[in-house]
Amino acid sequence: GDQARDSVEARAMVWAAVEVGDERVGVAAAHLDHKAEPLREKQLKRFLDELRVNGPALHLICGDLNTFCKSDHDAAAWAAILAFYDKRGWGAPAEASATLDAARDLGYADAGAGRTLEATCWTHNPLFRIDHVLLNDGLRRRCDVLDYRRIDSD
């Protein structure tokens, strides 16, 4: 209720450095706040700062970032999202994600860019893509994304 979003639930990132041939690559997984875009942006910036300072020069961060943007959805999918928000009595969602914009401003690229992207939330009625894989600029320049897809657990 009255608590600031910063104090409701701490979120975390885990990362590991792996060797791929002669290269060291950092792989990080994060789970960001599910209610407040400003807090998600703050959390992701903190995690990216950590990776840029202490992680390998080549790295990616992925996970449940709990954020989405209109450009990830075709017209029919966006219309379904708008109808869902309207049915719940919520205002229309933002068309852009401050969290993803902040990552892009820091040189991170969406590994799913230019692909047909499947919704990852909710499992019973997927409407949004809230799970992402973001490549830092060094990794993006050194690799090709060969596949990008959602895999269901059942």
C-alpha cells in the first residue's frame, strides 16, 4: 500500500563468466520489479553498472525484466493489450519502456530485434513479451544471434 516501491521487495541479478574459445563472456540473469517502471529502470541500470565494472567486456543480461513496448507487438497484439488494460480499468500502457530505453542508451541491444517475438506473459493467455535478452555492444558486434524463441515448461 503506502510503502515506496524501493522498499517492497529486493530484486537480484546473478552472473557468471564463461570461456567460449579464447573469449570470456558474462551471462547475467535478472528479475525486475513487476509494478513500477521507474524502479525497473533503476534496478536494471544498477545491474548493468555492475556488469560494466566487474563483468567481462563481452556480456549479456537476460530474464524477466517485467517491461514491454509497443514495437515488440504487431497491431493485433497491441490491440489485445489495450483491450485487456481497458477491461481491467487501467489506463493505456506506455508505448515505450523507459527500462529498455535506458539499456539501449547504455549500448545494449535486444537479441530479439528484427524477429517475430512471442509473448512470454501470462502463461495461460500470453499477451506481452516481458522476458528479454540484451547484448552489450561488444558482444553484439562479435556475434550473430542465430535463434531466439520462447520455450514453454509444459
